[in-house]
Amino acid sequence: MSECSEWTDLATGLAGMARDLLAQYSVHGTLDRITSHAVGLVDGCASAGVQVLRGGRVHTLSVTDNLARASDRKQAELRSGPCFDAAYHKQKVYRIADLTTAEHRWPRYASWRVSWGSAA
């Protein structure tokens, strides 16, 4: 596939996502569609969720599946992990293809995630 074609496919996917998000009638519906689109549009993304911190407590607002739900719970318990850290630091974004290469950052979370059979 050519680079031009990849950009065209991405632009088409994002335009479709924008139309879909505008058609939602609730915040919850919008968040559910965002997580669904993340799985569809982000290479290597098989599971997604929206996690926020309020008053130091983790709140999961939307997930695509049980792995994302369990992942959020584990990160809340450990107070560590890519999603927890992104929410805590507010301006950091982490995209990790293989947690075993980032294990030094979140060793307990990475070990738990690998035990679930997923290192991404």
C-alpha cells in the first residue's frame, strides 16, 4: 500500500469517526464510540478504554472489552501503568507496541499484562 493511500484511508476513517461521534446523543455513547474507533483506526490496538482521575481516584468511563476493564482496575490498584500515568501527568501520551520493552517503566503492570497473554 502506498503512503498516499494510507493517508487517504486514515483521513476517510477519521471523517467517518467524526460523523459518527456527532450522531451520538450522550457522553457515554460518544465515549463508547471513541474506544471502538480507536480499535478500528489505530494499528495494533485490540482493546481500548477511557480512564480519568478525579480526586486521585481512577474512574473508567468506557471500555471495549474485559481486558481493557481489567487493565484499568490493575493500573488503579498499582497506581502505575501507561494509562494511569497518562491520566496522572495529563500531557503525556504513551503508545507501546510491546510492554516487555517498556517493563522498566511499569514492571508490575507489564508482568501482570503479559500473564493475561497480551504484551501490547
